[in-house]
Amino acid sequence: MEVRLVDPDFILDIQTMSCKDKRFTRYFWYFGPPKKTSKLLRPVVMIDEPFLKRRYCGTLLTAIAIDPSNHIFQLAFSITDSETIESWTYFLEMFGSNFHGYDTRFIVISDRNSIIINVVPKVLLFVIHTFCVFHISNNIKITLESTRITFRMVAETLTSINFDKHKNTIHNIDLVGLQYILGIPKEIWYNL
């Protein structure tokens, strides 16, 4: 396989089973921003794991940021055989060792995946880990769409008075949904 290096900030790591087999077990790409522009990105990195289906099964692990124009900036991604502690550890270690974007702490947003919750604080010691409001609202186990809508209103409110008002609305509609929401400390909700 031949890879031409055009961008000095580009990192590629391929882990294979054996040379004869010609199959990879993990593949990591890092498109990191040039050092002079990395400071312009928001100090927020979102990680997620869409699944690959059909002929090429596996899991795609991704890390993105937002640039000054509110556009998505793809930082890194990895293709792994499945979503495991080992695959997330590999991805976050590779990402953390190559990401030179911030001199201070930054925020990592993810869904409430138990693997991510356990791996992030062990690998990325300098980050603040928060949960994506969109994923939280999609995970509410309810039959009433109105609870999801009200939850989004709770998450986007800017005052404690409105927060309590919307929380009481959910209490009246769906007590189980409210218990789920209150089980996640509101200090770690993140809404872009």
C-alpha cells in the first residue's frame, strides 16, 4: 500500500493481523488542523460511533470540532472491528497524543455510552466530559413526543425559573422520563 504525505499534520496508523493476511484490525486517520489555525476552533470536541453495515462491517469512531464559521471540522476518525474498551482506548490515545489544538482544558461531548464514560477520564485526563443533549433526548424511553420536546426546552433554557417550569411540565406528563433526565446532572449537559 502506498500513502502520499501531502499534509505534515496528517497522521495515519494501520494495525494489521499479519503481513500475509493483508487485513487491518484498526485504522486511524488524523487530519489535525494546522498549528496556527487550531487555536481558532471552539474548545469543544464531539466524539461518536456510527456503525458500518453491509459488506464492510465495523465501527467508525469520529472526533469533530467547530470552526469560527460554525462549520464542522473533521479532526480524526478510526475504523475498528467493533465498539470495545480497546477500540475507544486506541482511538482516544491516538487522538490525544496528536491533538495539539489547546493548551488548556477542553470539552469532549459524547452520548452516554458506558464504554466512552469509562475510557475518556482514563485516557484524556485534561478534558471535561459532557453529554450531548440531542442524544439524551433521543434516549428518553417514552411514548409521548411532547416529553422530548419539553426536554429540549429544559436543556435550552437560560434561567432557573424557566428550567423549573419546563421540568414541572415533564413531571405532569411523564414521571419515568423525568427520573431519567434528573439522573443525569444538568451541569454536564451540552447543547451546541
